[in-house]
Amino acid sequence: MSAGVVVYDGDCGICEASAGFIRRHIPNVEVMSHREYGVEYLSSVWFVTFNGRSEGAPAVAAILQLSESGLLRMGGRVLKLPVIREIAKVIYFVIAKNRRHISKLLRMKACAVPPSKN
């Protein structure tokens, strides 16, 4: 049984690469693009469980904690530490806000969503 559903922006190269990483390293979660999940637009990753939904950096931390890798689980725990949690939120926001440009820079599929919606 799945521990939850990771919903990512299927129009974003960075997000697609991250989804692939999750599929390879955290097999006990289901991974779906926002369109597969039935959402028109997504500004940050969602992690949906029976207990609710987390978004952005808190979602990343929760997802990592479900990994089979002790190193990834530890990374998820570190991301939940008080000061680190706040820094992670800022870093996540900056990357999410600029993911279209970062995807292009890394020669990945650029986000189809106009930057003004972020």
C-alpha cells in the first residue's frame, strides 16, 4: 500500500527530474503529475496522505523520510529542524519561483506555466 501520493508539476523539467528521483529511491509512494491528479496548475510539490496535504519544503522533508536509504531519511529529518526548516522554505520558494529559467539553463523541458502564475 502506498504511503501517500506525490503530485508534481508535469510541465517542469526540474519537477520531472525530481519525480524520477522519487520513483527510483522512494518506491512506497505513488508519483503523479498535476494533470494525472486532476489539478490544472501547481506551484509547488504536494504530498498527499490520509492525514492531509503538505506542500513545498515540508512535503520534500516528509517524502524523504519514507526513503529506503538511511541517508535520504536523515536528510528529511534535518529539513524538519527549526532553523533548517525556515531556510529550506526560502530556498524552495526561490527555486519554485524560478523553475522555468532554471530548467532552461539546465537544458531541461522548460515549464509551460507562465512565470507570472508562480
